[in-house]
Amino acid sequence: MNKKPALLKFDPASDRRFHNEIQKRANEYFRLTGQTRYANGLMWFKSALFFGTYWVAWHQAIFGGHSALASLGLTYVMGFLFACIAYNIAHDSAHGSFSKHGWVNNALFWVSFNMLGTYSYLWRIRHKHAHHLFVNVPDCDIDIEGSKLLRLAPHSQWKPYHRFQHLYGPVLYSLFTFQWLIAKDWKVLRMKRLGNLHDLHHSGWRAVELAALKLAYVGYMIVIPAIYSPFSLGQVLFAFATMHLMIALHVAMTLAGSHLTRQALFLSPDSEGTLDDSFSVHQLKTSIDFHPTSRFFSFFFGGFNSHVAHHLFPTICSVHYRALTRMIQEVAREMKLPYLEMPLWKLYAEHLSYLKYMGADPQNGMELWMVPEKKSIYGLRRANPKAKAKKARAKSAG
């Protein structure tokens, strides 16, 4: 019988000055402003705007009597709002940061995520347990595992075709939401381990609910337009497909770039499952911001442009992250800790450069991988780059 892997944890003896200081300043911010940690008027306004505009665009594209070109444009507006709803409403409510009332968070999360064709129940489990706590931890963070076609992390097996992944990677990214709609949720439903969750089991009705929600999405996005709009099924499918191709590339590049560049680190635990840093410092080393204090970007991206603040304060509504980010920047500077930030265009460019670098040679990326001296729970040891490269080449050849 295989021994169950040790539960991962952060080093209880690590320096917690950074964590304590940002918590103190966050509490002071809420005390001085008189706000709560939940959504304020601005957050409710933009949520109503995103929801309302999405469904108005859907109705007008089908029943508005517009030209094919105008309806195609309305479909692309829906794609843009798809991202806005996911970044803001779905993401915040998943973490319980939208409202102090649990039922409000659950209702918003269920509606917002499932109406986009993605299964809310499974996403919350994998996002909170297999990404959020242990960002960039090999074999724990599901978001860095990628597929055999992409080498996204130094622990991933290198293949000769990865030399071209910076060229075909964006093509695969553009299929991201299609893959999620068709296969990803079913794959996650069968997984037995996610992060610190082992021997996962889901009730049978979850599969029924998943199938029903997928059919409902196809129904309102394809079947109803094909029946009731003046456009042919081919035109409807073209609009649906191109909308997903464009929005998937944007969303995937944003998500990947927030953790996968040559500036962010990968960290493995020791044999007891302990990571070297405190939780807060770990987030600084593995997350990247873009325009985190911009009103414009914060309005549309929610907690994704201020990703460090989100990982440090996941239960605080993203509408407060502009203020919290300034505190994080100040404290990190005072304590000489890393804080990673770049413009969005550079985030995309850096991620593509990272894909090229990680695909060029199995040795590449090893310097970003912090592995304890003693054997870890994954059987990994710290080694010099040449030894790691030799082992990686041998594995690839096999």
C-alpha cells in the first residue's frame, strides 16, 4: 500500500513580521475608512453592469433584428463580459468576499460561474485547495501542471517539441475555454487528490448536475440562437467559436502570466511537507501584479491585476485591493522583500519568453526551483543544474 503523502504546511518558525505588519495596516485601513471587508457600492454597481450588459447583449444578438456583423460584435461584447464576470463576481464570491452573508456569496458564485459553462462546484475546490494555498508548488498547484504539450514548470518532463511551445502555446491557450467546457470538469470530477485533499469522492448527483449545466449553456448559447435568430447554425457556431477563441487567449495569458514568468519561483517542501517560508512571503515570491493601483484595470480585472493582494487577502473583496496593494508595496520595500509587478503587455511578453526558455532545454528553469537539501515528499533533491539537466534528458530519452 502506498503511503499517503504528508500534508503540506508553511514553516511555523518562519519570520512573520511581513504578515503581521500588512494585517495591521489592513485593519487600520478599514477602521479609518469605515468600510467593511466586503463589496461596497462600486462593486455592486459594476457587478450589476456586467451581468445586465451580458444578458442585454445576448438578447439583442438573437432577437434584436440586427445584421450578422452587428450580432457578431454583440457576441464579442459577451466574450469581454465573460471575463469581467469571471474576474470580479465569480472569483470574489467563490472566496466568500462579496457579502457577509454566505447564501449571497453562494448564489452569486453558482449563477455567475455556471452561466459561463464552467462548473462552479469543482472550480472552487481546485482553486482554493490546489492553487491558492500552495502557489507554484510542484505536484500540488494544479494550475502549473499544464499538459504533455506544454512544459510550464521545471519539474515537468521535457520533450523535444517543447522547443516550439512559445509558437504553438498561444494556439493551445485559445482553446482553453473549449477544453474546459468539454473535458476539464469531467477530468477534475474523477481526480482523487487536489492539493491537501486526498481520497476525494463526489456524490453521484454532481455528475448529473454537471451534465445538466453543460447542456443549459449549449442551449442558450447555440440552440436558442440557431432556432430563434435569423442566422444559420453555421453563423451561430462561427460567432460562438471565435468569441471563445479570443477570450480564452486573453484569460489564459493573464492567468498564466500571473505566476509563470522567469521572475516567479517554484518551491518544494521538505520530507515533512514543510515549505521554507511563511504563507505571506511565499505569495510574494510566486505572484505577479500588473497595474495593481490603476482604477481602470481594477474596475475590469477585479483581483487579477492586484494578484498579490488577492493571494494575501482572499477573503477581502477585490474592490479594496488598490489600497491594500500600496500597503503591500510599502512593507515589502521596508523589509527588503520581493514584490513583482509589470505592465500587462510586458506580462504577456514575459510569459511568452518564459515558454520559449522552458522549452529550449530541460535544464532551463531549474534555477527557479527551490528544493530543500533533504529528500522531499516528491522524491526530489537539490542538485546542481548539470545534474538536473542530465537527469531530465535521460527521462526524456526514456
